[in-house]
Amino acid sequence: MTDAIFGGTWTYSGDPASTTKDAVRFWMQDIDTDLPLMSDIEIAYLVDRYYEGYGSAVYVAAVACEVLAAKLLRQVPVSADGVSVSTGELFTRYNELAKSLRDQYKAESGLDSSPVLSGVLIGESRDPTIKPLTFGTGFMDNWEAGRQNFGDYDPGESAWELWSDEAGAPGESTP
């Protein structure tokens, strides 16, 4: 048991599987007894705040790295006897580690798949058997001006009837 560099008690069992606190320390590499970075109380706070919602020590470690980077940012660079110590580089490294851990969290939780836009995955084409949905705020306020997306609107016709003519639906090629 030692004191963390920024105050408070610091412990690490050496087994990341033993507690969530030790897993967070492992992922953020706060495992050096000679240079502890975050106190047990700080890690416990982050675990209480984020672990239940995200269910991942990797995510909590990413948040811890961001907190640590913020702590390092407030430290003043020191230069004495020809030796300079700048915390700016450490700030950058811990932010990069936080980003890397968030990417790892997304990968392990399946959140890094392709985004779904309008019910169609990127790279897929529209299903021609489903009627197209056209909507928007104020989209048909002035029907005499025509369809605002591709012209010529008559309130007596449905969008499906307009698209079933020779030209086909927007984005479809004709033979």
C-alpha cells in the first residue's frame, strides 16, 4: 500500500481478474508501485459511476485515462539543471490511450458495426418491393410548387404511383 502521486491510498493485487478496481488499473497501466497515478477512492468513484451502465472495466479505464490526462494538464512544466519535464506529452498519450480503450470497448460490445441510416445499411440498396417513405417538416406545404424532392406533385396521386412510371424510383436504373 502506497500513496498515489496525486494523493490517497493506492493498492493493486497484481491480478486484474480479482476486482474491477484492479482490472481498471490493469487497462490503464496504473500498476507501478513506485509511481501510482490514481487513488483507490478515485477508481472506486469511476467504477460506481460507470461500471453498472456500461458493464466494462475497459470503458471505466478509458474514462480514468481522460481524468488522469486532465490532472496532468494542470501540472506546470518544470525545467531545472538542463532537464525539462513536460506533462503535455503525457496528456496526449493518456488521451490516445483513452481513445484506444473506447475503441476496444466498442469492439467487445459490438458497437463498431456499420451505422443504420433510414433502415438501410451502408452499401445496401433500397428494397423495390417496399413503398418508399417520403416525409419532412413542411414538405408539402405548397402543393402547387410541386414535389420538393423531385418535382411534379398532384395531391390526387400517391408517391408510389409517381414512382411506378417508366422512370422508376429515384436512384433506380432503368433498362
